[in-house]
Amino acid sequence: MPFQLTEPTKVTIVNANPRRELHGEEKVRAIDIAFVITGSNDLLDLLEPGLREHHFCNKAAQAGQVELPDIAIPLPNIRHPQLPLAYHYAKGQKWRGYRFIWDWGTEGEHVDFTDAVLCGLQYELVEGGSVTIKGTIQYNGDELQDNDTFGELSGLAAEGEIYIKLLAPAEVMLAKKGYRAGKPDTPSSGSDSDDGGQQDLDGLDSDGEGLTPEKAFANSMEDDSPI
């Protein structure tokens, strides 16, 4: 199962980037919403089952501490502390078909977008058993033509913490250059945005063009700073 947030989840919005994209002869509104979640290392299971155990262990249990039956043993210790603590997950990939809901609790869903894109997933390990996950939601659907909605989304970074749902589709598809929410893929006309191509969180072209396996390995080894 791909990464998703099936229940209203508190996230911190660290950036909201409103922009315009060129689709054929038409310029359409688009937005990138970068979010951060910090919590228990159980969050790694949302990325991939087994990732938590890959990075964390319980040194006390390994030293012979008696395990109690039917009680899950926490994994508070980083298994390989000399390795980088920050990682990209599926670097350069963008997945479309997500449903993005900005939830206002008892007031219902404030926005509900289908066929959004999820990209730029990263995570950082913290000794003690916590992690930080970061990602970006991209959207360019017709709902952004509403000035009030577009303005509120553009100001999300000033809101700080909000509650969202991010629901994965039954089948995740890679977003191609020229993707338009709710519409079939169309051939690219060269540049998807006014500024000659948008940039992802890691500074690469949004489609990952020009990223070789050697560059990907070098980038992951260099990126050992906090997210």
C-alpha cells in the first residue's frame, strides 16, 4: 500500500507555492503544498512495511532484557548511527491519483481535491524512536480557479498546523510531464510552467530528468542534514 493518511492527521505546512503552468495554449493555476509530520517511528510503516525495523532496534532487548508476552517491544535506537539520518524515498518519482482533503473537523471538509500528486517524500531518523516525514502535494485542477480557495491554499504556510487526509488511489500512477488533474495525460509542449520548469524540494527538475543512478546515490549520501 502506498503512503497515505486515512484519518485526519495533524501536519505542519512549511511552504505553499502558488504558480501557473502552461498546458498547450492555456495557462492554469497550480499549487505545491509542502508538509511535515513528526511522530513515532511507526510512521515509517506508512512508507513501506519493514522500514522501521530496517532503521531501528532495541539495544536493551538485544542485550538480554526479558520480553513480556503479547507486548510489542519499542524500537528506540538507531540501528546504524554512523549512516546518514536523512533519506529520500523514491527520489524523483511523482504519483498522481491522490485525494487531498483539508479537514476542518466538525465543520466538514474545507477542500476535497481528487487526482492530486504526491512527490518529494523524505524522512529523518531521530535517536529515541521518532521520525520526521516530509512530502509535497501538487495540484492544478479547476477548483483553483476559485479565488477564495486559491488564496487560502496559498496562505497555508502562515496557518502552520492543519489537519489533512491524503488517500491513495487503488492503483498509483506516475505523473507525466504535462499532467492535468482529472484529465488524461497529454503530450508535453516543452515547459510546464512560466519559469521554465518547476523545482521539487530537493532542487531537481520535477520530472527527475537527468538523474542518473550515480547522481542519485551521491545525492543521498550528501544529504545528511536535517529535513
